[in-house]
Amino acid sequence: MTNHRSRRVPTLVALGGLLAALCLAPAAPVALASAVSAVSAVGAPVARADAAAPTSMSTPTPTPTPIAAQEWLYPGRAGSVTCSAPAEYHDGRLKNGVLKAEYIDFDSDGDPVQLNASEPAYACNGYSAANVADVKAWSAQQYLTTSLADLPSEEALTGNPAKVATAVSTLVNLTSSIGFTGVDVDFENYWSWVGNDQANYYGFLAKLAAGLHAAGLKLQVEGPPDVTTGFNYGQVLAAGADQVVMMVYDDEYQSPVGSTCLAFTPFSWERSLITGALAQIPAAQQYRFVAGLPAEAYTATAKCQTITGNLTFKDMQAAPGYSSNPSTVAARRDPGSGEIRWSSGGSFYDYVDQTALDEKLALARSLGVTSISVWTLGGGNPWFSASALNATALVSTASGRCLDDPADATANLTPIDVSDCTGTAGQSFYHASDNSLQTMGKCLDAKGQGTQPGTEVDLYTCNGGANQQWQLNADGSITGVQSGDCLDVTGGAVDAPDGTPMELWPCTGESNELWTRR
């Protein structure tokens, strides 16, 4: 078995464990809708000399499904960090999501090995009737994960038709018997393939997909953070996979020796990887793509000569120099990745906290990703905030630009504008149960509780005031509860330039007052 993620380095491939993934419905831009009826505008609309012509209204489509999540559950010995995983998912985070439990691996001969909890090596989270029942009780869907150690093990399996047939039968039978949703395949030898390895891999996937589908089950396949290997995301789907997962992390293993280690997932790298993977998938199938994000930690020597990965937040709390002081955390936060990074005693440390995880999610969503997975459970690793899981970008119908908190600011009275959609955290807004619109932990606010046409819209500490309550209406408008006026791109221009500020204005149905969620 394996219990570490694959670690790509310039000259070798280290072995890995698994990541979690979840496939949701496609996230096409849609018109806004509210669970309650829209507040009527106060008085008659005020005419405006610079206003664009009203646009015709089409029937709104449903509000997009919030991101649901999946985490991977790997077995380990009693006392190991993975033993805390059930206590973490018992918080209900995955009641509408997916758990993936590793119950079968393949040995060096390509033969299946069941990882039973009765064996010391798999005492925590290994296969047992009780563990199966617990996984099913705390998740909406479940995948049986299967892995192997290295390329020779993969070749022994995929290059032998008889062993492939045995593998398919074993995986299908166990998955069916325990009532799981499907199988997750995590063979991480893409960089080492030679000769017939690639063809044999795809052949194995095709046979497994056929067997699973015949039994009413699904296939999910894990792929590398690289679009230059023999693993092609579109081809894996064409081979029969229902979902394909890109492990969008571990860039630290590409760090040049002698330099400061790279982050797990720099934002620029995340954008490049996801864009590249989606380019391999036909547009109509891109909803099957899943982006894997890290919730973990690593440490390294000061100049990145040696990296120790797959660590947890609990490990970081015990590390030299760790601090929970907010000002220290803010100073250590890397603007290029959102991760917390520092050096102490000749060692370097990096971990992903909730804020960094939220920011990575916001970027993935801005690229059209609707399915997110997180590596990994155990050791107190962070989870998304509720606002991040349910947040969406709000895109102006007039200009195609996003409602924006400039520079992801958190200061009170920060003016809100529309800017080019970049996927920053300050472009993800969460419509809370109290009707506030929140980003960066602050609320969208009618400045000074103003109700007059032209009142500025800013960011302010959430206080429950009526000037911070907004209705998201079926026609695509957003109206202030206190004023009844619409959230309006100032000036009424159809193509408002980057940085155009927001204001309140009586609702006219013009495109600069209409928004879609993405």
C-alpha cells in the first residue's frame, strides 16, 4: 500500500498515496435567484442620461450547486496521524460529499491485496464492516481507492490480461458488496512509462470501466500535476472514466536545490495546470474534471536540499518558530500562494491554512472548475470556510467583469468595483442566511446607511444592518433591503472599464444592474 502522494522531482518520481475528488454539476454562468421574493424598488425608476438601453429579460436558470467536497481516507497503524480522520469527518463536512477509502492495493506481482483493519498495518481506517458503515454514514457517495507502489507493480498488473481480469472482478465485487459508488484508481507512474506501459494503462482503465458500468458503478482516475506526460485527461475520460482528478499541488518538489522551496500550489502554477488540463478535455465533458487542492504541510532544509512532505497542521504546531499570532501569520503569508511560510533553526516550513485553502478554491472556481478535492484528512489539517464553499463570483452582464474587492482588502470603507475576473478571493461572494453578501470576512455595505440614488457601496464589518442586506433576484438584479435600489455599475456604460465603482440606483432593468453567478 501507499500512504503518501506522488512527489514529482526533476530526476525521479517518489511514490504517493491519494487525493480526494468529487464531481458535481457543470458550473455555467447562471442568473441570480433568491429563496425569498425580491424586494420592490422604492418609488419609480429615476431616469439617467448616461444609461444604456434596457435589455430583454430571459428565463433565469437555476442557481449553481455549491461546491461539495471529497477527502481521501487512508489506512495506517494505531497511533498514526490518519487515526484522527474519522473524528474530523464526523463534523459533517462530507455529509453531502464523498469519502474515498483505500481497501485494495496491488502487490509487486500485480495481485490484489485487501487491506483489512484486523491487520496491524491497517488498524486505523482499514477494511472492516464497521469502518464501511461509518464511511457510508458520514458521506453521500463513497469510492473504494486502489493503489500500487511502483512501475514494476503496475507493469505486472496491466501487462498481464489474466491479472487484469482478476483485478476487475475483485474491485467490482467488493465495491458492489459494500454498496460503494465506485472505484478510484491511483497509479502514479506516469513520468516513468516506457514501451507499452501507456497503452496497457489505458487498456486496464477501459476494462475496469466496462466492468464497473455493467454493475452500475463509477470509475474515477487520479492524474498528475503535469500535462506533458502520457496521461491525457481527455483520453482517460474517453477510455471510460466518469471523473478525472488532477493533483494540483506539490510544486515544492520542483524547487532548484540551493534556493528557497516553492509553495505547494503557487496561484500562477494552479492557473496554468488547470487551464492545461481543461484544454485536453472536450468542452461538453469538462464538468467531469476535478481539481485536487492541498491541506497539508512540509518541512525542508533551508536551501531545499531535502523535503519531508505529507505532514499535518499538528506537525506544524510542534515545529520551531510556529506562531498562531494573527500579525505573525499575516507577515508569513506568501502572496503568491496564500501559504504560511517561515524559516527557523536551519529548516524551512510551509503549511496551507484555511485562508490559503479558500483562496485556492476561489481561483479554481474562476477557471470553471465545479468539483474540488482535498488532500488530506488527519492531523487537524484545515477545511474550507462555509463562505468559501458556497461563494461564487458575481459577473456583470453589461461588461463581463466581476464584482471586486480591490486587492482583497479587508479595511472598512474599501470601495467595491468591477474588475477583470481573475479568481482572487476578493471576487468570491457568499450570500449568507442573514442576506448579507460577504467577501474577505467583511460585508457589502451601503455606505453610511445611505438610501439615495448614487450611494456608494463599500466593504464594512458585518453588523446585521439593513444596509448590509441584499436580495438576489430571479431577473439577475441585486437589491438592497434597506433602499430597495439595485446594485449598479456606476455610469450605466455597457462596457464599464476595469475599476468602475459600484453604487445604489433605482432599478431599471439595464444590463449594468444585472449579474450572473459563476
